[in-house]
Amino acid sequence: MKKKVNIAIIGGSGYWSDRNHNKNILELKDELTIQLTAIVDPIDPRTVNINNNTIKLCTIDNTVWINPKDFKNTDEIIKNLKEKLDVNLVIIASNPCAHFEYGISCLKYGINVICDKPIISNYNASTSIAAASHIREQYNELLEAYYRARRQYPNLMFHSILRRRSLESFTKVANELNKVYKKTKAGINNMTMLINGGVCKLPAELSNPGAHGYLDGVGSLSHSAYHYIDAIAWFVSMAPGKTVEIVPKLNYITRINDYLDSETYTSIVSIINASQDSLLKPKLSKETLGCELNVGFTFIMNNKENIQVGIISLLFNHISFTTRINNYDKSVREPGDHKGGGRMSQSFIDVHQEGLQNWQIMKNNVALGDNTILLQGRRHPSIEGVGFECKNYENAYDTGISMKELLAHAIKYIAEEKDLIGHSVIRELPEERLAIDIYTSCYELIAREYNSEPLQVPGIKI
Ligand SMILES: NC(=O)c1ccc[n+]([C@@H]2O[C@H](COP(=O)([O-])OP(=O)(O)OC[C@H]3O[C@@H](n4cnc5c(N)ncnc54)[C@H](O)[C@@H]3O)[C@@H](O)[C@H]2O)c1
């Protein structure tokens, strides 16, 4: 390696930084010249006792804690990282609504960025139409800044890592769709994504802060649903067929106020014998009460004559079956991040490519527990390959490319001062366009429904 890579993590005191970024940096220290130079977070990383990897890494690397409150603005923080601490890679792992301000500032100062999903969210996008539309504007601003920065620093990287894209089962489906598309021009004409988040939050927990909380005025779409919006964009790009435009429609939505009114958490409460204080409904802002939990969209696929050629359904149920056994604990910010928290990651994905093939991905796991994916494919007899293919992936997260390998790959390119190439999983900023367009339109619909405005948004060009 030519150059040492000095890393700063925004939101480095959080759960995902500990279980993923900081763990990977610790493990990669044997093979790469890297240092966790700074953590930018309102929480002192050394005070979060359950974050063992973070505490160990901060001790080895003598990591500097930067509290954003001590700086005038984000630019001052990033300038300090660059000029005083010589940071050349920033990993953004804070609450999604803070990603943009750090990202744009890093581009201004020519620092490489790896950004967790979603690359952008916006405060109160669930209830304000203007805030929802602003996501698209921020993406455009980020893109302009990226092209501008690359004129000065030609190898500068800004990319997001999406775990679904690295799994062998998802990659296999994308490749099979693309193979048949290249041969026949057949496109996806029917796709269903049914996702169950398996989250159970007790009323008192709804006022907890954090990336998977609701105080920023955004809900499940900014949590895990983005993975599946990205998968829709990805699969459609692999086999668009005659589709030139997709038109999103909102079919149902359950918001926090509906959840509180329905009291559908009571069966879990009685099973785990939750204390009375867990049932106290906190005083929440109208923006938090309006956050989306369960949402259902359809996306009409139109050809250039505006004739419908297909349909996609995305049903994202954040609140669904859960194996939660953990009782209420005031000091626990996100019960789903703990063993026994019961956060599920179940999906059923069914993709049809005209009459030529059908692929199904069934993912079934509890966060922090075993994870399996069942992949099934059926091909028309005239299509090359076996008629029926079935594979069961035990430990599905260990298949494909690991998060550690991706980080190592990016670090090597920064150290060698080369332009990042090589992994299809790594999404450079311009490649997020379609996913961001869909995601923004979904938020626009959610906010329109909240404001009793007509449930219509313009079609999205693909
Ligand atoms: N939890 C997961 O399984 C998971 C998986 C993949 C990706 N992610 C992504 O990682 C990111 C973090 O998620 P998490 O689960 O670690 O959440 P978390 O709430 O545990 O951590 C977020 C951290 O960001 C800090 N933070 C909040 N606002 C900030 C600001 N303005 N500046 C600096 N720091 C700020 C918080 O204090 C906290 O320490 C999110 O973008 C999330 O989508 C999480």
C-alpha cells in the first residue's frame, strides 16, 4: 500500500458501526495500513459499554472523539478532519437524515466517502410534501458536487454499500434476468416484494432517538425498506423489456398514530409481561406520529405508447410477526439491536420475466440470528439452463461478497490513489439515480396522503 488510510466515522458510536465498520477495521488492521482516526458523534464512543469492537479499536488507534456540538457547522467538522487529522476516508453511518450534510461537505473538501443506506433522507419527509421532494433535489446537488469534485480529484469515490446487492442469491437473480434480457429483450412484467420487518415497539419506545427511531420524522422507508426499493431499481435495470416509465401508487399505509390507536402491541405486551411504564404513550410531535410503519405500493410499468406492460408490488410491513422476548428497558434505545429483540428480516420476492422465467427469493431471519435464503427458479423449456433450480443458502450473509471485503477493496484503491473499479456491489453515486427517484416518489405519496392531496406523482423514466 502506497498510503496510509485515515478513517473517520460519522455516527461511529452507533450499533451498525460497532457490528460492522469498526469490527471490519479491527480485523483489517493486520493486512492494511489503516487507522480509525476520529469518530464524529454526539455520543462519546468510549461510553457505550455494549460496543466492544468500538471501544477496543478506539483504544488501539487512540481515536479522537469529535462532538458535532463543538463546531459551528458541518463544514467546520469536515475541514478539521481533513486539515488537522489528515482523514482521507469518511464512513457515514449516522441517522439517515444527517447523511446529506456530511456527504456534500466531504465532496467539497475532496474526501472519499462510503455512505450507509439510504444515502439521503430528509427530516419530516413522511408528512411534508416539500420535504419529501427535497430528497431528489439533494441527490441532484450531491451528484453535481461529485462531478465537480472529481474534476479536481479524479479518483475521488462516493459510494454506498447495500448488503442485498452482495448476497449470492440476489446477484444470481439479477444476472439470470439480464442474460435472458440480452438474448430475447424480454423484460420483467410482474414482480412482488413482500417484506416483513418484524419490529415490535412498545409505546414508550416510540420516542427513542436513533437511526431506527422516528424523531427525525421518517419511518420504515428510511430504515430497511430502501434495500428493496434499490432491488426493484436493480432488477428492472437488468431486464427493462419495453418499460420506459414506472408510475408509483400508494395502496395502504399504517402510521405511528394508527399503531397507537389500534393497540396491536398488546398481545406481545402480555406475553413478555411488559411493565406499565412501557405502555405509557409518549407525547410525540405530529411529524413523528405521521411516520410510516407499514406501506404498500404498486408501480405500473408503461411502454413508450403509455400502455401498461407490467406491474411491481412492494409491500413493506415494518410491524409484523416478531420473536421479541425482551422486556422494556428504558436504557435500551433500539430493542431490535439486542438478542431477543426479535427484529425479523423476512422477504418473499417473486419475479416474472414475461413467459420465460420466474425467480423466487425467500429470505428468513431474525436480526442477530441464523439467516437462510431459499432461491427457486423456473425456466421455460426453450431457455438455456435447467427447468427448475432450487438452492438453500444456510448462513446466507456469508455468501457472495462480505462487507469486510468491500471495505478492504475500497481502502486499497484509496491507498493506491486509483479510481475505484471492480465490484458490481459498490454503487457509485450516479448509479443510485433510479432507486432515489422511486424512493422520493414513495415519500411524496406518503406525504400527499397525510395532507389529503391527490395520490398522484409523475411517472419515473427508467
Ligand atoms: N442496524 C443495522 O442493521 C444496519 C444495517 C445496515 C445499515 N445500517 C445503517 O447504518 C446507519 C446507522 O444505523 P445504526 O443502526 O447504527 O443506528 P444508531 O442509532 O445505533 O447509530 C447512529 C449513530 O449516529 C449518531 N448521530 C445521530 N445524528 C448525528 C449527527 N448529526 N452527526 C453525527 N452523528 C450522529 C447517533 O448518536 C448514533 O450514535 C443508518 O444509516 C442505517 O440505515 C444499519
